[in-house]
Amino acid sequence: MGDSLDMSETATTTDIGTAPTVRGEISPETVSAIVTARNEPDWMAARRQHAWDVYRETPMPTTKDEEWRYTDLSKIDWQELAMMDPSPPVGVDDRGHIPAEIQVALHLDDPSSAWSVDHNSTAIYQQIDEELTRQGVVFVDLAEAIANHPELLQKYFMTSAVTPEFGKLAALHGALVSGGRVLYVPAGVEIELPVNAFHWLDIERTALFPHTLVIAGPQSKVTYVEECASPAHAQEGLTMNCGVTEIIAEEGANVRYAIVQQWGRHVFHYQAVRVFAHKDAQIQTLLVTLGAGVARSDVETDLQAEGAHSEMLGIYLGDSEQHFDHYTYQLHQAPHAGSDLLYKGALKDRSRSVFRGMIRVMPGAQGTDAYQTNRNLILSEDAHADSLPNLEIEADDVRCSHGATIGQQDEQQIFYLMSRGLSRDDAEKLIVYGFFEEVLARVPVDWLHKRLTRVIERKLG
Amino acid sequence: MPKDQNVAALNLDDYKYGFKDPDSYVFKSEKGLSRQIVEQISEMKEEPDWMRKFRLKGLEIYESKPVPKWGADLSGLNMDEIYFYVKPSEGEGRTWDEVPEDIKRTFDRLGIPEAEQKSLSGVGAQYESEMVYHRIKDDLAAQGVIFDSIEDGLKKHPDLFKRYFATVIPPHDNKYAALNSAVWSGGSFIYVPPGVEVDIPLQAYFRVNSENLGQFERTLIIADEGSKLHYIEGCTAPTYSTDSFHSGVIEIIVNRGANVRYTTIQNWSNNMYNLVTQRARVEEDARMAWLDGNLGSKITMKYPSCYLMGRGASGEIMSIAYAGPGQHQDAGGKMVHAAPHTTSEIISKSISKGAGRSTYRGLVQVQKGAHNASSNVECDALLLDENARTDTYPYIEIDENDASIGHEATVSKIGDEQLFYLMQRGLADDEARTMVVRGFIEPISKHLPLEYAVELNRLVELEMEGSVG
């Protein structure tokens, strides 16, 4: 249907006015230019200003900093990046008017209760089940949230899960946030089908700062899936995607969050995902890292109160010269909380991955159960994996363990499969699927499980 | 917390090596470090010019390097208060009768001459900055085994010495290796000729007696092709209210097919900063094993390492750490696989009690070209009460796809079920706990010579006494 589309957009959902091209220096003027262009209220301007102040006071991490030892931010030439999209896409009011290329990449048949499309961090389309709106569920883009739900943003936007103090890039994100999505699920509301946020990125030499804010009220239930994709053709000119996801899970809330990152190779991807878990909250996060030239993710769970539990899953599959750097943090601040992390990665060609995980058990967090496992499969002679699973334990009544392995495919397994008539290629692929299946089996959304299997298949070639 | 204070007091009382003897020395440098002191040391040791220059270079590097930001808190270490060189006596004894009476008495109290008779092939004893005694059994000497103080090594075997000295740990390796390069004094020089097997261990014992002393021993061990050696070092010091400082450098060359085991039972008093660099270069089909026991000191930062340089080389590190109140044991190890078919294993067991903190910090690196390397790391931490802390920081860096690398770590406390079971069998609570701890360290203590295993168990029992009630 893509080809028959009428490409003349009819309406816009958000008009952010004419944006100046702010290229080169990141300065206080950049922040005020954004505020003016987006016509934001004073409180939001103050938020940006505060983040800007933090950004200015925080030194740029270098490879001398332990947390950034393996990923060199100095390779980003900020002078070459526009700090906002000079000609943002316009929204459409009919799903048929979504640009053809995006239509092709989208999977609209996937069952969902709400879905949205953001193009280069600008919202262009969204749809939500009316029943949910009646129940008080809010699913809007950031600009609309600022205009119509200021109380939600004032309370939660970069105040508890991810604050600007989280780090240099989070602070920059707070100052220059370019768009995003807010989902609010009121107390007791259970959303059965997932909420799908689709992100399309085809811009070059620009820095984007998309934000995701999920607030799950007490005893609510929701699954939120973000998919990030770019056109299949190669693009040049480094682009920075500096995203932040904040998840606030109130007492007894059940939140499942997945982000599937398949950006083009010209993208330097930074993603902070931080969960703020209240009493008895049940959280699952899944990070799937496939795209971008360089991808660095900071995934944290802050277990604030008793009974909270966080399952943290990750899959990465690198090829060519891709560089993936995952930093995970399981922060146990309260007794009787649990966390269980499983990150698995396979590396082809000259790709490289770093996994650095930390379990931190604070004094008094007795009865903690915390586990962390990182497994790496090296598929080529020139691939490289580093694994740094760390523990810092300050309570004694705990059950904590971590494990890491780096290895290649088991020749015996390959031999066995070949003796059953498979070619060597197919046998190797099958082993990689099997390797990832341990994680995929824990993904609760059926179509996502199938999709990921296909995507992995395609990337294995 | 009164309970903790009791525990701390108990531990200090139980440190049976905390006695001190009156200071007696023939030379004591001024406090603090200067170029002049470095030159003085070199002059007193009548060193060749290259060594004097080497020391000064070391000083330069030391001054240019910042205090490490990672690891234990070194902010309490005041270098201006440290005496960098104290010479306790003139010359070194070949029999205990040649050792000055008061110093001999110290080593008698530590049981060294007795152990020498019973179970050792040779003994070296260092008091303050100098070795005061060195002796090896005649039959080993006859086979060409050299066991000298490092100073005598330089004097008597200049070519061998120069060929290997500082090749495994160059001065710029780290700040404290640079410091040691500048002010080293004492330590052993060992050479085992090809094919010679020294079946009974050699031992060096390090004693710091005076207050605010810096001890910088330097040991160089060369195990030639197909030879075998077990070397043990032990260390103690009196308990003072001010801090002392120990920063050794131990270099080991394990030539083709040789087999070296190096055992440390570090039991410094709780006012010692212990920052040691120890590293072995392991050649083809050779094997190096470190057994590193850290029980004493205020702060230890020590990561024995094996550079597996030859095909088929293997390395083993067994690390055991006990951190009581006021102690931070930042220990672990490094395995660098630089050749094909190299294997390594690290087993680390740590126990933390009171506000004690034990840290495992380790590196497993497989370099490009090191095909079919395999490495396994296991770290277990036991926490004895709620104020204890443990950290695990393993680094795994793999540059070859056919490596097989595993790392596992667990943290636990003594289980109620374990205690219940043992107490049901008639053991008292503290006996049961001690037994669990003993079982916990058994995988490592069983690799110790019997006397040391007994000593380690005894130390653990002593430390455990304060842990109940």
C-alpha cells in the first residue's frame, strides 16, 4: 500500500514552528532557541536550564573514567552536529498518510492497545484504544504532555528515575530534549495488549534527544515496546541519538518494557533506561541492540522498597565494526527485593561488545536476591568481547551471584547438527538461535518474540 | 557500637606478633623521601652506577604518577612521616649466631630458626630494610641453586642480575613499583639451574619493627628450564598507633618447563599499608602458581599476576583474604594470555567481618594470537555480619574467538541450616561457625604446606572468636 500513498500531508498533530539550525557550539542560546521554537512554558524552560547547568558543570567522560573506559566519546565531533532537527517532519492525522518508507517498516498488524510513530524524534502519528482513554490512560507526545498534562511532567519528568545528575549525556538530554512519549496508566488499570512506540530515524549530522516516560500507577499493568529503525540504505554523517527512558512503577505495578534498536550505522546511540520501583512492583526490561555504529546503554533498576522485583534482559548481535557497550546497575536499597539479569550477546566480523554490570546491595537491604549473568558467543576471529560483572555488597543476609562467559560455538554441537544433515552454516545459525532463545523465551509478547527471531535470522545472514 | 569495639579490641589482643623490640639500628634515614635519600641508599649499598641511575629514574617516575583513584583509600598514607631506609645491623649472617642478639630473639619468637631446621630448604630473614640472615642447605648450594639477599645477587652475579632485573616489572608499571625501584632494599635473589628441583620450600620472613617504617623489599626469582621451586614469604610487624608502609616488588621468571609456586602469608599488623606488585613471566609449558593469603594489614592492594608468554604456559592464583574491622583487603590477580594453548585459573575466597571490606579485583586478558586459551575464575565471598562489605570487580578482555572463559562469583553468609545441622551434632555455635569458615577456605588451605595450613586455620579460629555473641 505504500506506493499508492498520497504524500501531501494534510494536517499536523504538533507544530513546533520554524526551528533554527543550531550547529556547532552547544551553548545556552541553543537551549533558549529550542524553548522559543517549541513555545514552551516557563516551568519547562526552567527544567531545561537546570539540566543545562548540570551539563556545564559535569566534565565530558573520557576513556580514563572507569564507566567510559571502552567507549570513546571524543570521537563525536559535536561541532558537526545540529542540536535540533532544522526541518522537522510534519504530523499526519490519518495512518494512511504516514510516509511510505515508514509504512513498510512498521508492523501495524501487531496487536496493540495504542501505537505511535515518531520521525526523527518528532511525533507524526498516534492512536489509542478509546476504552483506555475512558479509563484515564494518557498516551501523548511530549509537546502535548507539556501543554495538556503539566502536572504529570512536573512531578515525574527527570525528577526521580533519571535526573540530569545521572551523567553528562543525561544532562544534555534534559537541556535539549527533542521529543518523546508519555504514558500514564492510572491505578488499577490493566492494559492487556502492548503499547507500541515506533521511532524512525533518517536524518544525518544531527543530535536527537527523544524521551520516554512511563508512569504505572499502583496495581496497574502495562507492556511498552519501543522499536527504533532507519532506512535500509546506508547513510553517512554521524548522527547522535541520545535517548532517555524513565519508568516509574508505583506500588504493585507490573511493567514490561522492551526497546529494539535497529538504527542505521551512521548513528551513535546513547540510551539511558532507569526504573524506579516502589513496593512490590514487578518490572521486566528487555534491551535488544542490533543497529547503530556505536551503541552505549545505561540500564538501571532502582529497587526502592520491599518486595520489588526486576528482571533485566538483554540481547546484542554485532557485525562488521559495530561497537556495543552495555552498563547495567541493580541497586538494592530495600530489604527483600529481587533482581535477575541475563544479557547474552553474539559477535560477528570485527564487532566488539562490552558488558559491565553492577549489583549493589546497600546496608540494610537484607534478604536480597540478586543475580547477574552475561554470556558472549564469539563468532569470528576478529570479534572482541569484554565482560565486567561487578558486585558491591553491604548487607550480609543476601543471595548474590554473578557469572560471565566468553566462548565460541561448540564444535561438538555443530558436528552433531551436521550429522543430522544440516550444512555447517545452518548448524551455526541454529546454535546462535538456541543461544538467544534462553532470553527470548522470557519475552512475554508473542509477536515480539517472533519478530526478534526473524530479525536475528536476517542479521545472521 | 560496643559489640564492634569489643571485636576490634579482641583482634588486636590476639595479634600474637604485635610485640615490639627496642629500636636498634646502625643507620636510619631522615623522614620522607628525597633524591638525597635515594642516593644515600645506593651509596651505602656500594652499587654500580647503572643501579644508582635506575633508582633515580624510579624516583622521577614515582613523582610523576598520581596516587591511583581506584582501589582502596590511600588518603591516610602520609609519605612525609615514613622512614624510607633503616639499616638494622652491619652485614648479613650465615648462621643465626652472626645475627645481632636482639634481632635473633625476634625471629626466635616468630619461630623461624625452628622452622628452618624442621621443614625448609633455606631461610632468608629481613629486619627493617635489610636482610639479616640468609642460608640455604648445602646440597642445594652444591647443585648451583643461588639463594642470596638481593644486594648480594647484584654484587655476586651481576650479569644474571642485570639480564632479568626489572624486566618483568619495569619502574613505570605503577606508582608503587616506581617507588620500590627508587628505594628498594632487601629481598631475595634466587636462581634455580636447569633441571634442579627444590622439593622443600625456601622461605623469606619479613619483619618490620620500628614505627613509621617503609619496607621496600625486592625479590627476583629465576627458575631455569625444567626446574622446580616453592618459595614462601611471611610478614609481621608490631602494632603501633601510627601507620607503616610496605611496598614490595616481586619478579619471577619461569623458564621453559619450569614450575614455581610462590606462597604469601601476609599477616602484617593492622596499621600497615601493604601495596605490593608481584608478577611472573611464564614461558613455554611452564607453570606458575601464586597462593596469596592476606590476613593482616590496614590496607592491602595486591594482585599477583601471570604473563603467560609461551605456548602451553599455565598460571594459577589462589587468593584468600580476611578483612576484619578497619581492614580493607583489595586483592585478586591478573592472568594475561599472550600465547596459544595457555590456561589459567583464579580461585578467590574472602571473608569480611565487622566493618571489614574485602574486594576481589581481577583481570583475565586473552591477547590477539593467543589461540585456544582457557581461563576459569571463581570468587566466593563470605560475610560474617551485617556491617561487613564485599566487592567483586573482574575484568575480562578477550581478543580471540576460540578462547573459553568463565567467571563465577557468589556472596553468602553462614547459613542457618548449616549451623543448625552442625549444632545438632553437638557443636557449640562458635565451633560450628569456625567449622563453616574452615570449610569455606579449605579449597585453598589444602594447597598449603601442612604447617601453614595449620597456622592459617589457627589464625582464622582466632579471628572467629570475636564473631559470636
